Amino acid sequence: MYPPVSRFDDVAKINLTDLAFWSQPFGDRDAAFAALRRAPRPMHFREPAMPGYPHGAGYYALVHHADIAEVSRRPQDFCSAPTGISIVDLPQEFNNFFGSMINMDNPQHARLRRIVSRAFGRGMAAEFEAASRKAARQIVDDLIATGPCDFVRQAAAIMPIAVLSGMMGIPPSDYEFIYDRSNIIVGTFDPEYVPRLDQATPALLRTSRELGSYIARLAADRVKNPTDDLITRLVHAEIDGERLTPEELSSFFILLVIAGMETTRNALSRGLVLLTEHPEQRELLLSDFDAYAPRAVEEILRMATPINWMRRTAARDCEVGGHTFAKGDKVLLFYCSANRDEKVFADPYTFDITRDPNPHLTFGSVGPHFCLGAHLARMEVTVFFRELFGRLPHIRSEGEPRRLVASFVEAIKHVQCVF
């Protein structure tokens, strides 16, 4: 797509902590990560300044596919606690809402994953596909009725909300509630959603409480009035006599909002943009959708990389890629860089829907924290684009997408579509 430029050869000028870094053109950002991959050792960065938080000791950036995969396979050396989703160590009160299994290590992580897998694993594939087809049909119906519009707001954001909410028994009248709160959680530092930096922590806590209270009310109702929805299954799922506590259910729901809704939303948005920017790839996909879709979806996921990074903390002194980390060191696993690693991907900046193999790390790497819903996300993206291009084969994005101000999530906030 674009070769790395040389102006980032001085890696000391790169600042991954600065939100401005994440708002620059993709070509400039990719060039910076290419320079970091050429560096002889992992670079160390300062932590973001957060009002009310002590300034931490900083973090190391892991940018190579091999190093990230190795760390993912070594949870005994690199733990997910106290948090995998924040550079700064969050106050204890945040654990009530963000203390999900993504921030846990075994045996607590294994326990929660076993319980949730009963209600959310591969056995749900047929039901999930049916829900995805239903949601995609309705969204395209609405697009046709509405005409050209903000594709994120009218389609990409609605798809995962409709699928997961429908399966959880959340009524369509509450979709707006979910949409607004999810924007604040992932866009805490975007002035469109939280106008001032000093409002970030209060806004995040307030939104998390609202989502937690919402799911707690639904769960309490399903205990008394069980139905055939996902919340009922989660409430009643049991392994060795253990069930999810109300707090665990609330934090898992917030995890779904981030991992299950936002990532799919951004893969769909970026997918339309990529297929618009590369009409020859779009033509190839539409020439035989079922034949090309599996690899096309993988390539969209690689290029989009909706979650830029996850954090790990060294549990003891250990070595990776020739560098020794001390106990307590924070490391960020930059999946967005791993997905452009020249040692793994031929022509990594080229969007190629026939790419094979495609060992991207969009869902993490092999290890205890590989995304539980990866197979469902792939299915959802496939079903959506099959319906969209089957009925609106000429739909395309128009104009420059507006991107979310964030480093953790790679998101398009708004992009117009025409057809």
C-alpha cells in the first residue's frame, strides 16, 4: 500500500504515548513502527500523564511478530494482571467493571473462561450465524431506505450491537444506550465523546457503572424468568458447581462491548474503505464471494487490526528476543506492528485478499488469552459483507474517514457511504 519512509530512522523522535502519533496518516505510523522493528532493542516510553494518577515508570514496546507471539505463550513470565488494557495502573474501583478475564491470570482466568465458554463457545456458531444474517438483512434494508449516509453510524456500529444484543435479549430500544456508552469507553480521550481530559476518569467510571447496572438488572430478571437467550445461559452456566458472580457478569458484558462490538464495528468500517481504495480487490471479491471471502476477511482483519495493543507485566526477571526484562516491567504488545512485520508478511503494506498464509495477530497469539470469540467475529464480518455486496454491489466509502482519537482501539468514527 505504501512503503515506509525514512524520516523515522531516528527512533528517539517516535512517541507512542502521544495521542497525536495515533492520529497521523497510516503511512507515517507504519514507517515509525518499521523503524522500531529495525532498532536493536525494545524502546522504552514514558506513560501518559493522567490527572489524579501517579506517573508510572513507563513501558517497553514489543513490535516484532515473533516476540509478541513468544510473550503470549509465556503467561508464567508475563502476566495480564493487574490490567491488560491500560498503560497506567487503574485504581481498585475500576476492577468492579474492568476486572474481567482479559485482566486475569490462571487459575482465575481459566475458571472464568471455562464458565463463559459453555455459553459463548463454538457450539453457538449456528445460532450466531442466524443472528448475524438477520441483523445484516435489516441493516441493508435500512441503508436502501435511507440512502447515502454515515456508514459507521447506520451500519458498521449497528451490526455487532444488533447481533450480540439480540442474542442477549436486549431490546432494540436500548441499542442507542449501548452505542453511546461504548463510544465513551473506547473514546475516553476523544473530545467528541469526552470534551476535557480531566473528565476522562469520571466519564469512564460513570459509563461503566451504567453498563454494569444495566446488565445486572437483566441478569436478575433472567434468574427469576429464564429465557433462551445468552444472558440466561451466562447466569446459569456452571462448571464444577461454580457460576459467574454478578460482578463477573457485569465486567464480562463490558468486555463484550469493547472486544465483541467495537472490534467488529471497526473491521467493517475499515473493510469498506479498503475495498473502495482498492477496486481491483473489490472486483475480485465480488467475482466469487464465497471463494474469496475467507482470505479477504483475514486480510481485512490484518490491515484493520482493531485493537492496537495489549499490555503484559513481567512476573519475574526474564528474557525475550535477546532483551532482559526485570520483574514489574510493563510491556505493550503492538499487534498493529506485528501485522506489518516484514519477516512474516511479504509486501506487508499491500492489501491482498488472496494472501496465504496470513498469520496475523489481530485476535492475539496462541496462548491463554487468544480471543474467545475470534471464530464468531470472522463469521459476523463474512455474513455482513455477503449481504451488503450481494444487494448493494456498488456501495463505496466517500471522503476522508474520521478516526477515533485513541491508541488502544483503531477506529473510524465516521465515514460516508454512497451507492
